[in-house]
Amino acid sequence: MTLRFVKGHGTENDFVLLPDPDGEIKLDAELVKALCHRRAGIGADGVIRVVPAEREPEAAEQVHAAKWFMDYYNSDGSIGEMCGNGSRVFARYLFEQGWESTPEFSIATRAGVKQVRMSEDVISVDIGEATFGSATSTAVSGTVFPGNAVFTGNAHLVCVTDVPVDVLDLTVAPPLDAEIFPHGANVEFVNVISPTEVRMRVFERGSGETRSCGTGATAVGAWVLGNKPGSVTVHVPGGTLGVSSDGVSCQLSGPAVLIATGQWRGSQDA
């Protein structure tokens, strides 16, 4: 199998994009895992199939509002509802490819239609309303971290802590309450620097620890703001993101770059 691909990242949260203008690529878990493998594949936190909304049954109700559907998969092959950094890399590709020609356009996702705004260095996406769920907790290396469920198109557990996030061992998935998170969640550990600035590390469902998480940063920003108007700077290992809210909808802003193109030839035996 040969697939044309583009590699991109948003604050080092990296993705393999598969252009599929004819809607012909069939993704499954094994193919996604092969593409994302850091040694035997291209290497990425996830795969995004770039397909016209009119050619994707999942986007049937969004065709009137968006031309392109972001078919997103986590690196373990599981389907993702939404990806904040991925949506910005997706938008960067559409714009640079000429498949979108204006600086503001909409994209279709499993979490609904999202509005994108382009500039030279920064891309913003309207993540939508963040909703707060139950208080719960997780644990890392035997230490319990209280937190709160926050939903930004997908599920998050936001844990604000005085423990420096840099010292946490996130090589093992933090446990979750299955009643609150029946389909799993991303877990964010947060140090508050000031009322408008935080530091975050994240363990993503289906990918492990990543250098950044856009919807996670949005969940953290919304929690810090209490869903009131304002903005928060979120520092992640891969860079810096901005989250702003008008009290209802949250905007995620940051860089998104395309770094390579090529052809994937499939898994090769040594």
C-alpha cells in the first residue's frame, strides 16, 4: 500500500495527514498504529484523513456548513471526537493546499462544525462551549490528584495542583472513574502561575503523554476562567497556546505548521 501523506504539528502535538479528496482511503486501527509508530512508521500522535464532507457519511448533517471533514484517529487506532491542535493543522493544510481560499472558514468534525480563523503565524479555532462535570480524582505514582470533569467536544479531567507538573511520571495511564468517563478521558495536570497563566502536562486517551493538547488546554482555560469572559496563556512542553472565552464559547489559538510531505510505502519487514 502506498499513501501520500503530510506531516504537521501544533506546539509539537504531531499528526499524519492523509489527503483523500475522492473519499477512497479506508482507515482501520492497524493502519493508524502503523503510520503513528515512532520507529517503524512515520511517527505521530494521531492520523487525520482529509476528506470532503460530501463524501463522508459521518458528516452528512454538516455538508451545508463545511466543505471538509476532519476524520481523526488517536495513535492507538481509536476514533477521536475532536482534536484542537489537529484541527488547526488540518486548517493549515486546507489553506496552503488552496482547498480553502479565505482566512475564515468552517470544518466538519465529530464534535460538530468548527469555525477557523487564519493568520500568518497563528490559527484560531472555535472549540465551542466548555461544560463542567463531576468532581473526581486520579493518581500518579501513588499520589492522589483531585480534579474536575470538563468537556470540550471530548472528555477531560483537569487537575490543578501545587505539585510541579514537571516531576510527574506520566509513563503510565492515570486511572479514571469509569462511571464519569465511560469512554476514557484526557488528563491534564496544571500549575497556576497567575490568574491568566498556567503550565500544563497531559496524558491523552489513546496516545499517552503528548507534548500538547488543544482541547485539553481549552478545558484548562475554561476551568481557570470559570467560563467567564477572559483569556489564559497555557504553557505546554511543546510551546504556548492561548485560550479565550466570551463567557459562552472558547477559542483556541496557537501555531500550526506543516513540516514534511512524502509517500508511505507500508510496513516493511527488516
